[in-house]
Amino acid sequence: MVIDIKVPAVGESVTEVTLASWMVEEGDYVEMDQPICELESDKATMELPAEKAGTVKFVAQEGDDLTIGSMICTIDTSATAPSSSAKTEAPKVEETKAAEPEKPAPTKESHATGHPSPAAGKILRENDINPQSVSGSGRNGRITKEDAQNAVSNKTKTPTAPKAEPAKPSFAPAVGGTRNVRREKMSRLRRTIASHLVNAKNGTAMLTTFNEVDMSGILELRKQYKEKYKERYGVSLGFMGFFMKACATALMEMPDVNAQLEENEIIYHDFVDMSVAVSTPRGLVTPVLR
């Protein structure tokens, strides 16, 4: 029996996802609930588990944009799992061939080669590991989550060598240099952020003004509640909250500044929606506080 694996509903406002990476090879036997691929939406990255045990046949490819309900792959549930005897005999075959010079297995070069999956990239960044030092065991050489976890465990076991002095940059003019360009497909999250930022820039009057203010009151208030705030919420009390409160109050008192133009009309708001740029491992995001 062959069952279809489709893109599940991942949120109310999400209508499309991107197949970020395959976590198995085509034709592999997978167990039930084993993660088979990573899906990336505008808001999050999720692993898709196998609904049944069987062999996988790909329908979609890495980098494809898929709508909710689209076919990703099929699983043949009539297939049987590899026998344990085959697994035990495998080392013996390797031993007999150990004397022969090993030939590197040909790998299919693609944009995935040497690049970590979203989950693996997050682990490598958090542990300050260069992806170029990690060999990928995933499809087309992609660095999987397991590869990143193994690199972290190896890093903890191996003593870190002293950092070498960085080479001083040479400012000699380049002669006969190349003009190569490199293109990388943006993730769905970055595409969404870029689109929203461009729309905001094109649809608003961009203005920057500077004024000096007395911050002594806020400094005293922050000093008084800093420790209590961190103890209660687990994060430090910064200045951004005070700035946003001041901006929101000013926008409510000056509705013209909080208005927007649409064709020949001015639209006034009795509310304030404010976004804050936040740097995350997946890129710059701007969550909106309503």
C-alpha cells in the first residue's frame, strides 16, 4: 500500500511553505514518526515525520515552494525493513575491502552541498562552529542536525587550540582579479521580511529627527526595578520598552502622525501597531506589538 505524504496545515495565516531539506535519501526505509524532511514557513521551521513505516519516494525537491495540501512524497508501506543479518554482515564486507585503496563515493554537487539545514545551522551558530569544518551526511552533502550535534560533542572532547593572530589585510590593488558572482536562494522567512520592509518604505514618509531629552528619571527607574524584572521575566530591563511606550503615547496624542495615505484619503487610527527589529539566528525579524 502506498500512502501520500502532504504538506500539513502549519498555521492560520500560512498558505505556502518551502521544502528546506530532505533528512533521508530516496528509497530509504523509514520508521513511523521518523523525521523525513524540514519545512520552512514565513514564521517557523518544522520537521515533518513519517505517517507510516516504509520506503520513501520523493515527489517534491529541495527548495520547492509548496501550498498547504501539496504532495511531498509517498511511502510504500508494503516494503519490509532491512534484515538484521544484513546489518551484521556489513562490517565483514568492509574488513575484506580494508586492504584495497578506498575510492571516494561520487557526490552530487548542488546548492545543498556543505550547507547546514536550518536546525543544524542554529546548533552550529550557538556553539561557534564553522560549517566548513563539518562534513555533511545528508542528501547531496547537506549538513544535518545529527552532523551538527556530533560536531558539538567532538568540540567538547577536543581541547581548543589557541587562536592564531588574524592576517593583516593587504591593501595592494588587485591585478587580474575575477568578477564572479554567487547566487543563493533566500529562505521563505527572509523573502517575507524583505517584502514587508520594502512595502513599509514605499508606503510611508520616511523621516528621522533628533532631540535631546533628560533620561535621568528613566535611569533611576531602571536601576530600581532592574533586578526584580530580571528575576521575574528572565531578561534584562533595557531602554527599548520605555522608548516604545513614549512613541505609542505620542502617536495617540498626535493622530496625524499615526495616519496613513491611501489614494485620495487619509486614514486615521485609534490604535498603535509598532514593530521592533530583532536579530535572530534565522535573520532580522520585526515582530509587531499591537
